[in-house]
Amino acid sequence: MQLQQLQYFVAVAETRHFTRAAEVVHVAQPSLSQQIKALERELGADLFLRARGNITLTDAGEALLPLARRILADADTARHEVLELAQLRRGRVRLGATPSLCTGLLPDVLRAFHDRYPGIRLLIEESGSHDLVRELARGALDLALVVLPLPTASPALTTVELLREDLVVVSSPESPRPGGGRRAVRITDLEGERLVMFRHGYDLRELTVAACRSAGFEPDFAVEGGEMDAVLGFVRAGLGMAVVPRMVAARSGRGLRVTPLARPGLYRTIALAHRSDVAPPRAARELQRMLLER
């Protein structure tokens, strides 16, 4: 008895038609009929009563049908379980993240994941939340770390909040202290200060500009248009100060003065997103678990 024969038998039992069953299982009708006859010989009993335009199950066929369905389901489960185990030894995870998260959050997590699953290739796409949401929706990514709220509401995505991260002000140690040297500065203290600003489409740019406008002033840009590494480099060079995530400042603090923002301060909410209609691969789910744990 072969799994293929049981698959053909179930298809005929459900369609009550040999030709339609052959179409369902994508095989020629004569081949399907031959396999059904071979199964009947193996079992020593007819499984179908064949009459023109009327195919019905015999008593033997009625007895076999639930068993065949269970056997096929168990075989499919076994195949799926083995495939998922194999996916943790080889394969890939396509992860998107904003540039600041690539700098601050991901290095330690990806190192731990790689140490545990060295056969999994990690493909990282670095971009803003808007672009990452689009790439998730079209199936180009398995997971993405994005900043909430999403730029556009997307019912096709599931998001799980990971953390709320404080933002801080970084400046060059050679430049005057922001806020007149206070231990924590207010957003209003940034009025008149020269800021190094990220490019358009950067979540941190939108958040900082919105906070300044809410405080009643337009920010003054000394340099704008950079990515995270460029912005930090310009700040070290004394071109201005910048508002960055605390994790980034902690990891890149060499050559930078870090000043917290006074309450209520500024923060951003980081979430892990994936498509709602497609379960991520096993390896991606394992990376998701590690990110949630950390």
C-alpha cells in the first residue's frame, strides 16, 4: 500500500468521479485507475461500485476512507515537522529593520541567533518603516522591525510591540553643552541649536521635527540628509547635535556627549511585524522568539 494510492483513493471517494479525481491530483486518468486497481488487489476487496455516471463506495471503501485520510494527514504532518527541523539547519531569514535598529538592537541578537543556528543565512534589509511595510506586504521579507505607529495602517500585517526606547541628545564633547549644561534638556532647549538631521523618510527625522513644532519652533538644520553612521560622524565633528535612540548612543558613544531629554521626553515604540495571512518560516519564527525574549 502506497501513500500515492491512498491519495488517489481519497480523491475518487470525495469527487465520486475518476476523471475529476485525476484532475485534482494532477495525474492522467488511466494512471489513477491503474493505481486504484492495484490498491484493491493489495487489500483483496473492491473499494468502489462502478456504474456509468455513478461511483459509490463499497463497505470496504467506507471502512478505508477515514483511515486513509488519517494516514495522509499523519504523513503530511511528519513531512512538515521534518522540514521545519531541517529549516533550522539550513535556509534563510529575510529580516528588515530601520538603520538605527541595525546599529543598536540587532547586533547582539543576530550574533546569538547565528551562534545557535550557524546554517541559517541572515539577509538584512535596512530601510525606513514605510519601505519595510511595503516589502513585507509583497512577500520580500519574513519579518521586519518597524517603528509604531505604522506610516499607513495595514490590516494585512501583525505587529507585536517589543520595546519603548528613550531618545537622547548627542553632541560633540568639544561643543557647548546643550541646555546650558543642565543634566537633562527640554525640547525647547533645542530652539536655535544647529541640528544634524536624517534624510527624509527616516522615522527619527519625522519624530524630532514633529516634537520641535509641537514646542512652537522650527528646527534649524546644520546638515541634513544622512544615514545613522553619517549623522553620528557629523556630530562628532562638531557640526551640530542630533536626537538619536538611547541604544544607538550607548553603542556608538565614543566621541559623543550623551544628554537625556527631560520628562516627558521623547521615545519611540519598536514592533516586530510579519504578514497576517502567511506564517513565517520556522527559522524566522525562532528569530522572532529570540527578539521577543530579549
